[in-house]
Amino acid sequence: MSNNPNNLSGDSTVGTWLADPAGGPVLRTMLAQGGQDGESLRPVAKLALNRLVEVSQGAFTQEMVDGLVQRVEAGDIPAEAAQTASASTGQAEAAPAVETPAWVEQVTAGRFSGKTIIITGAGSGIGRATASRVAREGGRVIAVDISTERLADFAAALPDGDIVTVAGDITDNAAVAAIVEAAGERIDGLANIAGIMDNMTPVHEVSDEIWNRVFNINVTGTMKLMRAVVPAMLAQAQGSIVNVASEAALRGSAAGAAYTASKHAVAGLTKSSAFMYGPSGIRVNAVAPGPVITNIEAKFDSPLGAARVRRAMAILPDAVEGDALAASITFLLSDDGVNVNGVILPSDGGWSAA
């Protein structure tokens, strides 16, 4: 007889598992074996357990998911963990009285018809979700990424899409020229999404290597793509540029010194360009994401930085997947954002209001 009255499966959310009287102890016991607890999964509470296999980059395997389901169905519940679960989980793991309905992407057919949009970082995460949304809404996508393999996988997933892939380093002038050449004479939009995280070091510990690498990609690469596309947009008296900043562009507690300073620079570059080019028909905006599930790894190489940033992260809203950010980015890229210029739009689940 099954001991799985709630029919827990790999498609059940992490939050549902943690709140379940059988699933919670089993999942927490497995986490404890790896030196973690249920709180470590709080930011992904709304994700299906199966999704962790993909987003954890190998840390959480399909075999683990199958093993959890099998243990619950077999009634193999750790007695000690079951007795202490309510004391150890805390409010952060409690299931809400009424579960928030899952957001479902609504594609607007034809919103980008006839438009050519350059999207960097298109091989994964927010960039891939944005490129996919634009392609499915009729746009011609110039998909840019450092990884040829990721680009090929993206293009194969949308065989009916109008997608041109360009593998290259956005900090390299020759690569930038190749991107613009692939786009052709008309460039209607640019989404500067490619970026990297730092290692959470405060300024007295930041190395020249980390500082220069983060600024080179997050700021210089963004600037070079903007500089390259603006002439075409000026010639057609129309265009939309969307940069990806971060909550770290709005506050000091979201990352280390290098990443935070780089995203503040992106915000300044956005506002300056919006002011300069607004009368010429070019809109320049930025999106400031909160917690997002991507393949960008956040490393903590500083005990001081780790302690400070992790304390601030205690108030993070639940992490979202890239398609939620793509909804914000494509709004600003599209004609729907006609009267929006020079804004840094927090797309963060309310983190900036905390």
C-alpha cells in the first residue's frame, strides 16, 4: 500500500515536498547528508523537484528525485526527522495557506514581426528565454553567446524560428563587428544580457583579475554592443536597447564590490544613453533582476563578504526562471514600451520594496 497520500512526485514543487509530513523529512534528510538543510531550497520553493535536475548543474540528479519518490511511496520516513521537522523548518519552509497560482507565459503572436533583435547571452538562462520569446513572437533573432554548443542547442529547439547564431566574445571588436554584420542593415533592438558574477569580495579583498574581468564583460561588452548598433538606429530614427542591470545596481547588499560597481555602471550607461538618444527615436532602458535561476555561479571567496551578503539574502523573494525576466525585457524591447525611456525597471518579485 502506498504511503504517499498527497501523490508526491517529481512534478510536485519543492515547497510542497518540504511542507509534506512524509516528503519533508525525506527531503531534509537527503539534504543533511550533503551538509545542507531545507532553508537552502527556499529560493526555489516554487520549482518542480524535477526542474532542480536541470538548474542545479549536476548537483541534484534524476536518481535523487526517483529515490525520494520511492522512499515516500515505500513509507521509508526517517522517524527522528519526522518528529523534529516542525521545529527545524521554521516559517520560511511553511506552505502558504493559499498557494499562489503559477505564472504562465502568454506569447503575443506577431509582436516582433518584421523586427531584427540582437540578444547576447542567448545560449542559456535569461538570454535564451528572451531570444526564445522574441523568436516565437515573430522576430528575427541574432542569437549571441560565447558557447557554440549552447547556441546550436537553442536553435535546434526552435526549428521554425528565424534565428541567426553568432558565437563570440562581446568584448572583442571583431566579434562585435560580426554580430552587426549578421544583423544586416536594419537593427530594431538590442538586449544586452550576457554577464558574469563576481566572487562576493568586498573592496579590500577584490583582486585586479576579478575587477577587470567583471567590468570587461558587464560594462565594456555592453558598451561595445550599444556603440555598434546605435548608428543603424539613428539612421532609421528608431530602436530599443535593453540592458540587464541587477538589484546590485540599486543597492549595495546584493553582491561583491566588482559586480555591484559594474551594474551601477550599466545603470549609468543606460540613463546617459536614454538622455542622449531619446529625441532621435531610440529608447534605452534596463531591467534589474532579483533572484533568477541561471547558470551564472555565485562564489563566496571572502568570509566577510559571505557573512554580509548571506544575511541580506534572507529577505530574498523566491527565485524565478528566465522566462519571467524575458517577459519584462521583451516588453521594453517591443513597441508596447513606446513611452518608457531611461528607466531601471526592477523585475525582482518585490525585493527592491523590502
